[in-house]
Amino acid sequence: MADDGKVLILTTAFNAEKTLRRCVDSVLNQSHENFVYFLLDNGSTDYTREIILEYAAKDKRIRPFFYDYNKRGRAINIPEFVDDADYRTSLDSDDEYLPQFFENTLRFMKENDLEYAVCGYDTIDEETGRLISRKKLDFDTIIEEEDKADKYILYRRYLLDFWSRLFTTSLREKTNTRLGEAGLNHRKYKFSEIYNHETVRITPRFGILAESLHKYYVRPNSLSNLFNPNEIKGSAVMYEFAREFLLGYGEISKQNMDYLAAVYFSHIEKAFINLRKSDMAYSEKITFINEILSDAVFKEVFDESYEPDPCFENLKNRNKFLREIYRTLSEYAYALGGIENEK
């Protein structure tokens, strides 16, 4: 294909020796070959470093970086090293892109004069290779400025992460500046979602390519299946941020408010399930459950006077979920009392 620009892609790896080759091979096998690949070892204790060095010795497009300790959310000053890349993207060390990801997404962006585009992706069971789900639209879609509120439910699910998308470098720089000026660097709380919302806010239009070009692998011990204390606060932060985002386009529709409530509830429900499965002490679990119950957004979504549209199925189960929370809280308090009596 004709050269449609240079892509900078970043992968951060920590103890990824089992999956890193699949990830790197998927980048090196891209049909669009004009790219630079930043491979960052985030303090691994396995053979991740050696794998990165092996690939860097074979392909000069790979730029290796090494850190002595693991730090989530680590970033490097990319413009300091590369200032001529036209587009930016990233890929997790246990995932892969299909060979046409760069080519097809770049073509889509060029044809529609876009600074920002996302594609669909498949969720795959790492252990069995089974396709769990496919998130993809039926046809290519352009979201214009006037569509950003009315079509929010359509595109919100594509704003969760940094992969499966391409940004122009100039747009990334604008978003970075905007985040700094607005004090929105919530790295602990849904940072990728906030970042993508700000990108959508800045660019006049963006596109969703109706192709699944990314494979997202999950395992029973994936971070998404473990309790993360930040998920409680993060879900509330994202609810409030998304509401503020939508207010920028006028009065928020009932449908969009119900959607925000449904998304918040689904995150809290999953956090609660993961909390129950965790091996932390009963006293810690009680503390986190009380944090959920005392949150202002939780009280708003679970207010008895709030009547959501029946089309949001999970919101029908709010009372059942509330009963389950109080039952579990009582169960833990009783168990904790028994432990204290034994002492």
C-alpha cells in the first residue's frame, strides 16, 4: 500500500515471557511496515528482558527500554526519542493485532479525514482459545460533533482502553495539554476512559471501523477478575466525569443518564463479586463494602425514587443487589465477631 504515515506503537511488559512473542510478532507482521515500536520492560523478573533484546537485535524498528522495578501507569517521554511519527497507539503484552490493523485503520482515517479512529476487537479465553465475545459495529460509523450526545451509548464502549485505536500525534499532544490544564490526570481512576473522552471532546469528529482487528486475551487470574480497591472510587469518578462530558453538549437525556447509571452499577457489581472472592480479612471487606454504601453516586443510583427505563436490564436488579450487600455485610460482621470471641 502507499505509505500513509509513520506509526509509533508502545508495549509495556511485566513478566510477560509467555505471551510477549505473540504480541511482538503481531506488530512485526503488520502489512503497513512504516512504524517504530517502543518495547518497555517494567522491571520483569523472568525472561522478558531477554526476549525484548532478542527482537531488538533483529529489527531496528524496535526501541527497547528497561526499568528496574514494576510501576503501573509508567510513561516515557516519547517525543524526546521520536519526533517524526504521525500516529500513536499501544498494545498490551498479552494481546495481538491482526496484520491489517495499521493498514486498514490508516486507510479509514485518510478516507474520512479523521484524527482519531477505533476498531472492534475479540475477547479470547487465553486457556482454551475460545472466542468469548466480539465487539464490532455492523458498518463503519463517523461520529460528528452534533452526534456526540445522541450516539453516546453507541460509542462509549469503545472508549475504555488505549488499544484498538490510532491517534494522530498532534491530537495526542492536544489531549495531553488539555488533561494537564484541567487537572484531569486521574491515573488511579479510569485514566484511559478519561483520556479517550477528552480526545473525543477535542476532535470535531472521529470514526469507528467496523472490523475486529485486535485480540484481547483474558485469564481467570486477569486483573479484571481480581478485586481492585480503586474500582469503587474509580466508578464514581467516571460516572461524574461522563455526566460532565455530556453536559458539554446540552441537557442530558433520560436515556443517557440511565445508561450512566447502568454502567456504574455493572462496575460496582463486579467489584463486589471480586471482593467476595478475595482472601482479604473480613474487617477489610467490611471497610470496602461500607465505602460502596456511603458513596454519593451509589446513593443516587440506588435511590428508591429513581425509576430507570426498563430497557436497562441490570438496573432492575438494584434492590436484589442491595439486599445481597447487606446480607454479606451481616455475614462478615458475624464471622468477625466469632473470631474476636475466640481470641
